[in-house]
Amino acid sequence: MELWWIFLDYFFHLLHILLIVWNLTGWMFKKLRFLHFLSLNLLWFFWIIVGFFYGFGYCPLTDYHWRVKFYKGEQNLPSSYITYLLNQMNFYPNETMVDMFVLSITILIYAISFYLLKKT
């Protein structure tokens, strides 16, 4: 059973990283801009609407990933996957600062995506 949790942990790492890269760069591909815009709107939906019930900034992917890590015995995980990645690189910034940075970048990417989608 331990092998299953290890597989799921790697799976969620890969999925997380691919989704982050997609959300940061998807606007660059003209044929995929609408799909990228939908992805960002889904992100906002979870962060705000679902987050109203589970905590603002809620990400179901992080929630499921942290459950896997819990079953693997990891504890005291940060609320954000980005903070977790930074901690894994021995960088321990203030979580609020990381959240504000991520929010700022997301707003910028959303504005770019919205502008380019209207332009095409």
C-alpha cells in the first residue's frame, strides 16, 4: 500500500506543476487562449466561491495532495503548494507574502488572458 501513496504523491506533484506552468503560460498559445481563460476562471471559482466554504484560496488539488502526504506520514504542511515547493528548496518565506505574490501574478495573467481573448 505504501507504493500506492508514493505513486499518488508523484502524480499530484506532476499535476500541480503542469497546472501551474499552464496557468502561467497558456495565454501565449493563440489557439489555446479560450481554454486557458476557462482554466483561470475555474481557478478563481475554487479560490473564491468554494473558498468561501473551505477558506479563501482553496485548491482541491492541494487538498487531495495533502491528504496523500498525510497518509505517507508528512505533517505540518503549509496551506499553499507554492510555499511547499519553496520550502523544499530550503527557502522559507512568509506564507502571507507568498500568497500575495501568487495572487498578484494570477491577477496579471488573468488580465493578459482577458485582453488577448477579447483581441482575437
